[in-house]
Amino acid sequence: MSPDATGDTPAGPSLRERAERAITRRRLLLAGGLGLGAGALTQVRTEPPAPPDVSAGTWPFTDRDPQRTDAAPGATPPADPSVAWRKRPVASVDALVVGPERVYVGSGRTAADPPVVAALRRADGAVQWTRQVPARCLAAVAGAVYACGESGPAADRSDGGRSGVVTRLAADTGATQWRRDLREYGERLAASERAVYVGYHDGVTAFGRRGRRLFRTSTWGVPVTPLLVDDALLLAGGRVARLGARRWSEVLLEQPPDSAWERNPPDYTLDPTVVARTGAPDLVVTGTLSLNSGTDESPSLRAYELDGGAQRWATVDATPLAEPVIVKELAVREDRLFHAIRTGRDDGRRRTVCCRSATTGEERWRVDFSNWIRSVVVSGDRVLVGTRWDSVTPDTDSPVGSASVDGADTETPPPGRVTALSLDGNVRWQQSIAGSVSNVAPVGSRLFVGTDDASYGGETAASGRLVALE
């Protein structure tokens, strides 16, 4: 059992030599006679997880990095965008990441189309390769592309459930390096150079870079999001927890490490992000899915200190609290925290992009939108908001109160749009996209925008498009 196979590197050289002998469970029981008892193995720790370096010219995860900051401070988005190229490599752009040379898009399984991963040249959009593998989530790390999604329709399973699969592909050729089954289909993905962590509705499964299963968590009951920070793995779903290094016995038995701390807030936690601060404890901030809050106070945003898990602040975003509240699409730039809010039901829905102090949670500004907010990212000195039209409230996706530049009506689905806001919340420009915007990835001076197959009252706009703006 090598460090590459497990994804964990023992802390000391002597233990590394022992690990390479592929100790089995039987050897573990006999280890006491060799001077390394089972009791000792329960105390010895491996090196903790380590996030990969993310270069300035890439967007290797759906949320840019394993901390899910959704921010590229060094990018320079266009001031007056135009289309550099437009391609349709897949049926629906459900995932979009950008490597040093290529853009990778993934499509999940639909009734009419198989799932596909496609690699396109960044310069002109020329398709380099395609592979038919489930790809609702993607990550491009260390010369590999990880794809995960639903392995087959639920109707094909005897228990009626939804099975999943994670696949590792060579980034340059698309060759399959390994493929592993999951008990649920993957919905969240984080990766390092040594391991990949797949979050789904029942928990998280971790694999080493050679495909060996490292561990699997217990059921949490809601989609679990893994994040990688220095020396720790964070999990957010029904709970928020920090996991550190595993005991060597846990490595041998494919068990997850114990939680260093754990919090169990009400409602579901969504789209966590990590706030790195200078001279103060780093924070993990979580959004909320609350379908019906009957309490006097139900915070929709919470911030916990990364080291000990103490709650730093919490805030309420919607009234009346009995309405459904969804706070997601979190992004962070220094002390500025951005997020989307959706409240209300049916034609009473309201949608907003909000900026807060990441240190105190205090609101700084908000901009209301008429349509569904699909993506919030920070690029240089701009906040980029991707939206799609919602048939319940037919309108363009302009901020509320501004004129309709699309001439859209209730019969014809208008295009989605990317709206650029300043860091102070002022609208700088808007760019129509012929489809439902699902992903926005700013890299350098370009924006890569994907459209999925979302429908509008039974009609579907242009889906599966990848648009490069410059």
C-alpha cells in the first residue's frame, strides 16, 4: 500500500516504510508481536489532507478552488464584452472548469442524451476530445480530470435508487485511468494531488489518486459538500464538521477520521465557503435551505471559526420567516462576502444578490433581480451574476427597475444573462446569452459561460453552449 494508493502519507519515515508493505487486517492483529501494537496504530496519525495550488490562469473547480471562494482576484474581466467564440460540445453544460490549455465541460445524463465530458482548446474552442462518462461535476487537478455523476437511470436499478460513478481521465487525451462506483450519484467534488472527495446525498467517499477507496462517511441525509483547507477536510450538509488526519488504523480499515469539531444547525447548509483573514481566525460560512421556518429567528447565514468551530456570527435574511428561504452561491473577496437569496413562493418569489462584511455579517448592499440567479463569482473588481429566465415571473434578468433590453414577453423565453456589478453594487454591463446560464468562469481577460438544458414553461432555450467572452 503506497502513499499514492492511499492518498495519505505517513508522518514518519519508518511508518512510510511499513505502509509500503501493504499491511492487512491480519497483520494489524499480529503487529503487537512485532513491536507495533494495535493500540499504537490507533494513535499514530497520517499527514492531514492538503489542498492543491490553484494557479492564477485557471479555474479548476466549479467554485474555482477547494475552499469554494468563487473568486479570481487576478482576473481582468472585459469592460465591454463581445463573443470570441461559441461552441456546443455537449447537450447541457452542467459543469465547467478551466485548465492551463483547455476548457472542460461536463453534461449529466438526460432522457435523450448520454453524459459526456468534452475538452476544448481555450484559444478558439476547438474540441480536443470527448468521452461518454457521467459528468455532472468536474475537477481538473495535477494533469487529470475527475468527473462524477449518475451512472444510470433510477429505473434501471432494482431498488429504484440512483447509483453514481467517479472517473479519472487524462487531461490531455481523455484516456480513462480508473472508474469507481458510488452508492449515490455525485453532486459535489473536491480534489487534491493525492485524493478526490465525492459528496452526495448520503455522505462523502474519498479515493486515492490511483483509485483505491480511502473511506466513506456515514449518512447525513442531505447533499454533503467537501472543502479542503490547510491540514483539514471540511464537510457541510445537514451538519458542519472539520476532519483532520486519520489514525493509521483508520487508513487500514478504510474509516474516516473523527471530527475535530462538529456543529448541527437547523435546516440544510448550502454552498459553504472559506474566508481567509489576516490577523484573525479563518472562517467557514454556510448558506441555508429552509423550506418553512416557523421560529422567530432562523439565521440563513452562519460563520464558524475554522480552528475550533465557534460560531462567529449569524444573520437573518428574509421576512416573514414562514416563507421558504434559499441562500446560496456564496463567494468571497478579502472581507467582502457575496451571496444570492431567494425567498417566497410562486409569483411572490424574490431574488437578490447581497454583499456583507465577512467578519461581522453586516449587510453592505443588495441588488434585486427578477430572475433565477444561477452563479455568483468575483473576478478582479467585478461581481459577475449569471441568471436564467423564470417562467413564473416572466421578465428579463435585468436588476429590478431597469429597462428590458431584450424586448422579451411572456410567450418567448428570453436569453439568460451575465450581469457585471462593481464591488460597491453598481451595474457596469450586461451580456445576453442564448440559453440558461449555468456556469461562469473568469480566467485572465476572458469569461467562459455555459448554458444548461433548463426549460421555460415547457420551452427550452439554446442548451449546451459554451461561450467565450472577451
